[in-house]
Amino acid sequence: MAEAFQYRALYEYNKDREEDIDLMPGDILTVNQASLRSLGCTEGDEQHPEHIGWIVGLNERTKQKGDFPGTYVEYLAPVVAPPPNKPRLQRPLPAAPGTGPLHPDSTSELQVSSLLDLTEQFAPPDNAPPILVKLIEAIEKKGLDSETLYRTPGCLAGSENTQTPRTDLTLLDQGQCDVLAVSEALRSYLQDLPSPVIPSSVYTELQSALQSNVEASPKESYTRLLSILESPPVPLQNSLTLQYLLRHFSKLGQRWEKSPRALGELFGPLLIRLPNAGCDVSLDLPVLVLEKLLLNRTLEPEQAPPALPPKPPKPKAAPSSLANGGSMSLSDAEWYWGEISREEVNEKMRDTPDGTFLVRDASSKIQGEYTLTLRKGGNNKLIKIFHRDNKYGFSEPLSFLSVVELINHYRHESLAQYNAKLDTRLLCPVSKYQQDQVVKEDSIEAVGEQLKVYHQQYQEKSKEYDILYEEYTRTSQELQMKRTAIEAFNETIKIFEEQCQTQERYSKEYIEKFRREGNDKEIQRILSNSEKLKSRVTEIHDSKMKLEQDLKKQAAENREIDKRMNSLKPDLMQLRKIRDQYLVWLTQKGTRQRKINEWLGIKNEAEDLYSMMDEEEDLPHHDERTWYVGKMNRVHAEELLSGKRDGTFLIRESSQKGSYACSVVVDGDIKHCMINKTITGYGFAEPYNLYSSLKELVLHYKHTSLVQHNDSLNVTLACPVLSQQAR
């Protein structure tokens, strides 16, 4: 699984806060997976940074770490291994001792005569050679308006000094260089590279692409050329350098109002060097290639950067009393847990229904900031609570006087006011005072009425789930039938197309024969049959296409049904758990089963499927000695259960440390299933690890079949192996 993800910057961004980082187009940014998860992102969200907002990451070029806007970048790929180390750049030797200071025109200058190949000058995540970046940044910063910038070689023809210009990089950093000298140094840099930016290995292919796309649109030509100029045919460093230069040339064209053709004539020969002899490509190739590449950029100029995601002003430190507000202080609120880890929150929110929530201190440790964790769609959503000028809220404008006021507002109003995707209220607080006391009412009548509410909610959710399940099963069968039909269409089309080919092959001979004989009637009959066959193939193709469209639409609907079913499961589990705990409480208080049945809406006691305990006081399941056998292996357990009736069972320690095993007789055979012991309780599988003890688990499955965990275990734990019933 990926530990991080990488993004590429599309626009320039200059940070306006201390915690932000600068971006340049092409910058590679690495974002830790845990950082995205802390923002509430689920699997797949990382591919849509524009929907995330502000993201914390590392700029691989500048090594800055901080916030950047998700709307300014595009998703690249997951990162499994760290990027390779960058190659060391050529470093000038210091002067020998005693030889005096270096001449200002020597090693402090850009030595274009001893350049390394592009593949040795830099490596990703950099997107251009450092020397080239320095030169272009200096030009774009102060020289784009210069009329003498990039003078053509003809302009220098009359000059007595034909020596290649040199530029002091130290002065370049200080912004003291003449722009004309810098531009000539850039030209010289490109001319003196050991091999050109666009290598000669692709010249023939570029020539073919230009010839075959004479009438193509600029975008089509651009796409075709770009596919040739991308790695692996062209080394990655060359491809990145070319893209960097194209951005610069596009800016020149817009500022100078020069056509792509003029720019191609000026810069094309710097990127493509044609050999003096034996060349099969046109002499205009350098000009034409650069012209086509720039033409698309001219017709489709770079878009303006999108709007920045909303980001609240930096909060000011404030005493905790400011968060209290109203008649109740924050520290007294049952849903406020203070400084608690994200892992602890996930455990407390596990298997809870939608609308469950709690508030904790923000992990940023900034005083006045908090995090609301909300259960929605079966997942935990993290929502930051911002604080500024004694006001609180989820986003600007901050309008609540306290966190308590904010939470109370959304307990009555939908969070869709803040985010359209969070159409729910804060329904069920996770109380720090009643974590071990699910039943909060203090009278049997009140508990019974609450049991009735939970049971009704459970039945409604169950009914909704059953309807979805039936629909899901039906559509799944229909999808399979349509897939089979499409396979049949493919075979039919294949047969008809073979017939068309056969007829066309033989028809030519017969048509030629009948034409010599002057038999127009037979010729017409052959052509008519051919047209009918082709028409039939077209009809079959159309029918298949329509079926494929129906299949795609129905498959999408089926996935939505599956999502809705999965979102209901946590609610069902939690409601059943709460309902069962209410039943246990009522039974322990001595409430008669007839009264419990009234609350459950059960008229006939024979239909009682929800009673957690039999009314008989001597039920053997209450005595652990009748079913718990301690350390016993599988073979001994099978010997003990051999010949017993269905439902006879025992619980033993498992060979897997920390777990237990249930051995039970099913259809005369003996089956074994693992019992997990987790932090949430005992159970056969997630999310059913709910029971506080083995005894509670046994009493539950006395009435509930194990078939919900395994289709081959349609049995209840009816009879403990060491009880009188089993003998």
C-alpha cells in the first residue's frame, strides 16, 4: 500500500502565510497518506486534490514543507519508494594555494564549453537543469520587455567580438547582470550542450508525423509530436527541459506578439541540430517542430489560476474559557473529550450509526481550535472548528460565540448548511460520562419505552436493508444475463463478419465473370445479398451497443445499491447491540417476558425471537461449567461431541493464543469456528465482536443462528455438552 502520493503544480503560488510553501509550475509535491487521512480523506479522494482544499506536503524542488492549495495541482501517482538521489552537478575546483584569487572571468562564470549532458545535470523531482532555471528566471524577472533580448545571430554579424558571452552566476543571483548578456548565455548554453534537447534519434519520426498530419488541427499535431518527445523515446531529463523551455517561449510570444513561426525560426535550431550530411529530414524540421508545439499553446493560453480554497485567518491564542459560552462550559459537555488521539476516537466511533459525534482538541495543538468527528455513510468525517476574535465556526464567516453554541445549533440543523455532502444533524453524542452505561433511563417503564423506540428503528432499518438486498440480487442476476447476451452478440458478429469476408472474396470473381457475360441480373443479386448481410451486421452491432449502454447504466445503479446497503450495516449492528443491552437490563430487573413482548410488539410468546434469556431459572447455559472445557484440542472435542444431537456445543481455548473456539454439532457433523477476543468484546467476526463475556455470547446464540456468519452453520447453541440435556 502506498505511504504517500505525488502531485504536480500547475500554477505559480507565492505563499502569504508562514505555514505555506511556494509553487512553480512543474514542481513535484509529496504528501503523506496519514496527512490526507487526518483531513477526512478516504480511499480515492487523493486523486481529486481540488476537492480536498489545503494540503500539507513537501516541495521536492525547494524542500519546503507546508500548506499548498489543492486547486493548484494535479494528481500524479502513489509513492512506494523514495525518489532516487539526484546526481551531483559539476563543481569547479578551487585555485591552488598561492596562485591568487580566481579571475572574475573564469570559474565564477558559466562555462558553456564543458557542460555535462542533460541526463547528468539534474534528475526528478527537479524539472530543469539548475543553470537553465537561473538564466530563465533572471530573464523573465526583468528582461521580457527588452527589444534587444535574444538578438538573432545576424544582429551580431558586424560585431568584432564573436566570443561566446559569459555570465557570472554570482552576479546573476544578485540581479546585477545585463539581460542581453543573460539571453546570449542561454543561447550559448543550448548550443554547447553535448547533445541537443531534442535528440537526433527521433528526427525521422518527427518528420513523418509532420508529413502525415498536414491537415490536422493544432491540438492534434501537438499531441502527436508530444507523444514522440516523451520518455522513453526521449530521456526524461530532455523531455522535462523541453517543457520548461516551451513555457518560456510561450511567454515570449505573448509579450512580443510574435507568431509561432517567428519563434520557431529563432529557437528551433537551438533545440534540434541537423547533421551536415546524410540527413533524410527536411532542413525546416527544427522550425516546423517548434512552430507546431507553440501553436497549440498560443491558441490555448495557460488558464488563470483557479480560486484558492477557503482558509480561515490564523487563530489567536485565547483562554479555554472563551470556548465555554452559554450556560454550559465546554469542559462539562458530554461530547467533549479534550486531548484524545485519533485512534481512540476511531475506537469509540466504531460501528455507530450515522449522526454519532464527539469533539476533541485539534491535533495542531493551537489553543482555541478543535476537531469534530462525525459518523456519516459508515465512515468518520473530520471537521475542523476554527476560532478567531472570540468567534467559532467550520468556515468563514465565524459566527458562533462558543463551541457549545456551535454544536447545539447543528444538533437541530443539518450540516448541509456548511457542506452539501453532510446532510445530517449531530444526533448521537458519544458521552464521556456514560461509556459503560448504555441504558440511561432509571425506571423499568422508561427503559421499556426506549427499548420500543430502538426496536422500531431496528425493524425499519432491517426492512430497508431487505428491500435493497432483494433489489441488489435481482439486478445482479439481470447484469449477468446481459453480460451473457453480449458474449453471444460478439460470437454472432464474428460469424457474420466472416461470412461477409467470404462473400466479398468470392463475389469479386463472380461479378467479374457475369460482367464478361453481360449478366447484370446476377450481378445485382450478388450486390443486393452483400448489402443485406452488411445491414444485418450493422443491426447486430447497434443492438449490442444499446445492450452495453444499458449494462453500464444498470451496473452503476447496482453499485449505488451496494453502497447504500453497506452504509446501513453499521446502523443495524449498533441498533441491535443497544436493543439487546436494553433487553438484558430489563431481564436482570426481573421484568416478565410478557411485558417485554408488548414493547417488542410480539403478540404470541411462541414468536419471541428477541428474548435474551429463558424464563426458566435452571437454564444450563448460565453455568459455564456445562459448556466451557478449557484447554482441549480439536480431536478430543470431536470425541466428546460424537453422537450428540444438533445444537450440542462446547467452548474451548483455541490453539491460536488469545482466542477461543466453538465446536458444535450441525446436521450430525461437528464444526469448529473461531471466537475472537478484541477490545470491543467477544464475537465470531467483525463487526459482531460485541459481547462482554463468553457467557453473554453463548446466551445470545442460544436463540440466534450462526448462519449469519457461515451458510453451513444453520444451528443455535441449544445444548451445552456437559448438561443433563446432552446426555
